Amino acid sequence: MKKIVFVLLLSILSISIFAQNQRGYSLKIAKVKYSGGGDWYANKTALSNLADYCNDYLGTSIDVDDEIVEIGSPELFNYAYVYLTGHGNVVFSDSDAENLRNYLSGGGFLHIDDNYGLDKFIRLEMKKVFPELDFVEIPFDHPIYHQVFDFPNGLPKIHEHDGKPAQGFGLVYDGRLICYYSFESDLGNGWEDPSIHRDPEEVRTKALQMGTNIISFALTDF
């Protein structure tokens, strides 16, 4: 069954990529829309800027439009990488959880980015998706920290909240990292237009470089 889902995902991605090529780009990434009242729409300029940065440094052709996909939609399978962020409540229905599980176990990749306050909600909801899995801290020697740019100390700290270190967690399914969870970092804020948070350029660069590593990992680790 898992092999069938994986083949179906690759087929859908191939069809989607062919269609996108006709419009001048080859890949799409998207922000996840979820229920529960949390601000899933946060970091409005983040993915566009990250896509542009990846196109420069990876030689990719990622669409820079701000794409949005609902967690329970079949359209989820059109994206090799999806991004979930926010500050508050997250709720997955049973059908949302099943759709996300099929997407991730079939070769997709989810990046959860805590924008401060997401942690206690998202951990519960991801248990609906993979009851058998727990988030584990990703070791600093993992390839996700060394794909294109080197982060020997793991996830960089972009914004300060509680004085806690930035931590990268993940869900590993059949030996594959299918979900990366950036906690106490605010990577997405660092991807936003410089005028929004007025981060120093070196801080914003670190955020974009780490994001590029995540995208690179998502696109190559099928």
C-alpha cells in the first residue's frame, strides 16, 4: 500500500511539474491552511522570498507566488514541500489527518515553523497523523544542516522569545525524515521582507540559508 501511495505521489508531482513547465517554472511550494482559529496565514512574504533565494542558490525554478493549500485537499499532493506556521490553535479533522499521513508517507515533506505559541497545539494534532511516532531532536550532523550551507550547531536562532535555544525536531517514518519542526527560532520571520521585522542582514541571511537547506533536503530525499 505504501509503495502504491508513493508511486501515485510521484505521478501527481510529475504531471504537476509538466503543467507548470508550460508556464515557465517547474516546482511549487505552499503554505498550509488549517482549522482551529490559528493564524495559518502568518508570514505572508516568507515563502516568496525563500523561493527566490532558492532559485538563486540552488538553480531551481520554484514559483515565487504565495501558494496556499488546505491540509485535507487532494491538491496537497501537487507540492513536494509544504509549510505550516502560526501562533495559535491548530485542529486537524480525521480526514485532514488521513490526507496528511498519505502525503507524508508517500514522499511529501512538511515543515512546521513555530511562530511562537504553536507548540502545544501542533504536537497533539500530529499525533492524529502519526500516532506511532514522536518528535525527536535532529542531531547537528544530520544532512538537513549541511545540504548547501553549513550549520554545525543546528538550527539558527532568528528571533528571541523565552531565552530558549532554537531546536529542530522531526518525525522519521521508515527511516526517512518526513516532517521538520523548527522550534524557538522563527525561521519564517527571517524570510519575510526586510522592512517587516527589520532583522540585521546577517540574521536574515542565516534564516534564508537554513530554509534553502530544508527545501534542498525536501526535494532530494524521496
